[in-house]
Amino acid sequence: DEVPKRILSIQSAVVSGYAGNRASTFPLQLLGYDVSALNTVHFSNHTGYGSFRGFRLTAEQILEQYEGLEENGLSCRHGYLLTGYVPGEEGVMAVGQIAERLRNERKRMGEGLMWVCDPVMGDQGRLYVSQGCVEAYKDIIRSADVITPNQFEAETLTGLTITSLPTLRTAMTALHEAYGVKHVVITSIQLPSHPDSLICAGSTQTPGKHMHAQFWYQVPKQPGFYSGTGDVFAALLLAHLDAGSLAEGGALQIVVRKVLSTLSSILSRTRKGMEEELQTSSTDLDRNEKEEKVRVIRAAELRLVQSQEAIL
Ligand code: ATP
Ligand code: MG
Ligand code: NA
Ligand code: MG
């Protein structure tokens, strides 16, 4: 048997439903990875419900868990690092420190580390972290191998606005140039020229060449709003990037195609389950608007367990 492929995944956790580590772990395990989940927040459910209970871990608490791994010779066994939502500026800096410590520890062993960093800061024109967090991300993504911002996050990191395919190219180039990150994937972009699609684009830095290897895909927009899709995206990207050769150019494009195809299947399965659930759940005429909204959000939880075949 081969040496286990181990991923340290630093993300949020929910008790019920799928987001953060709860969305990433199962697909990664299914694809043959051992996943060590370090949770940054622990909530009852994802924040899209409008109300949730639980707690956020401080930077110290995040670091402390990592130090426990170090003490037992566990940290250095991870050849992959996946990071997602982290609450607060200090927490983001702690994740940057963990990445640096892990990379150095691996280097001393003559081993490498691949870090996929999802700089979770906001979406749909809305920043849901502090400005300090943004600055902390601008600092830590310099040592990431792959970043997976959405449109809003890419705009926040570059100060550019993406309104067209040419401005999309410019933004990806700016991310390479400003932060030196080798692979950039902008996971979802909405362009006025493509009103019924989500665009997903990627770019691999090609040093010495004038042009970076860039590509974009168009995905039909499915009705509804789903949580955890960005987290599944980053997890699948890591898994398939590792499996495929990281050859210059081409490779990222093929990996992203696979990820988009899997996500499209997961969303179709989710929509089917959602329709069934909404038909069978009680039709209480007295239900108010808020209750109705939560009923739909509950029904829209990703059908990950039911999508095993698509993931495989
Ligand atoms: P993050 O949440 O990590 O910051 P993000 O906002 O780009 O990133 P999503 O908006 O969930 O994350 O998009 C991730 C991927 O999920 C998209 O590339 C697309 O493949 C898929 N996806 C999400 N929502 C839809 C949808 N309504 N229709 C079709 N595909 C979707
Ligand atoms: Mg989004
Ligand atoms: Na993303
Ligand atoms: Mg997200």
C-alpha cells in the first residue's frame, strides 16, 4: 500500500448540513485522502439560515490545536493544506503561521506541501469580514500554491472590477503579479454578457512568458441558492490537482473541468432532493415568510452523501 495522502483542512464546521470542513471532508475521504479537520468555528448550521448558534475559535485556540499536532509528530505528515473560512484578522494570520511552520517542517524532511487557500471574505458584492482580515489575506496568500477567490474576493484582492472577459483576464494576471501565486481559480463570476451562466476561470503563472495560461468555462446557472458549493469546489480542486500532473499550462484547465462537472452533478442531485422535500413537507397555510425561507434553505442542503458516484 502507498503512503496515505494526508490533508490538513482548516475550515468552519456545522453540526447539521454541509459547509466548510463538513462539506470538504467526505468528498476528500471518498477520493482516498486522510483528512485532519481543524475547525475554526463551530456552529449549529450554516449562516444562510439567518440564525445559528455556536462559537468561533480564537487565533490562540486555532494555533493551540496545531501545536498539539506538532507535539505528537502529526503535523508534518500532511502533504496538503486546505484552508477556508477563518473568523477574524488574528485567525487569518494564525493560519498563515501554520502554513509557514508546516512548509518549513516538510522542507526539513525533504518533502513538499501544496496549499490550496480559499480566501473567504465575501460574496455578491458584500464583504463579511473586517478590513483587517482583507489585509491579513493579502499577506498570507503570497505563500499559497493555489487560491480560489470568487469574483468579489478577486476584486477585493486586486482593487479591480470584473465586468467582461478582458477585465477577468486582467484580474487574474494582477493576482499573479501582486501575490506571486502560481495557480488562480476564480470560482464564480457573473458577467452582463452571460446573464444565464456562471463563469469559472483559471490561470497558471508561466514565468518568463508574457502571457499566463488562462482559460474560462461557462456553467449554466441553476435556480436556487446553495451553501457549501465553494467549499466542495476547493476540496475537489485539491484532490484532482494532486492526481493530475501539475504540468505547466493545460493541467489546471483539465482539473477545473472535472471539478465543475462533479459540482454540476451534485447540484442536480440536490435540486431533485429539494423538490421532493418541498413537496412532501407540511403545507401549513399559516407559515410566515421567514419560516418559508428557512424551509427552502433546509431543503437546499447539498446531497453529498447521495452524490458519491459523481464524486468518484
Ligand atoms: P466561496 O464560497 O468559496 O467564496 P464562490 O462564492 O465562488 O466561492 P460558489 O458561488 O458556491 O462559491 O460557486 C462555486 C461553484 O459552485 C461554481 O463554480 C459552480 O460550479 C457551482 N455553483 C454554485 N452555485 C451554482 C448555481 N446556482 N448554479 C450552477 N452552479 C453553481
Ligand atoms: Mg458564491
Ligand atoms: Na471560491
Ligand atoms: Mg463560500
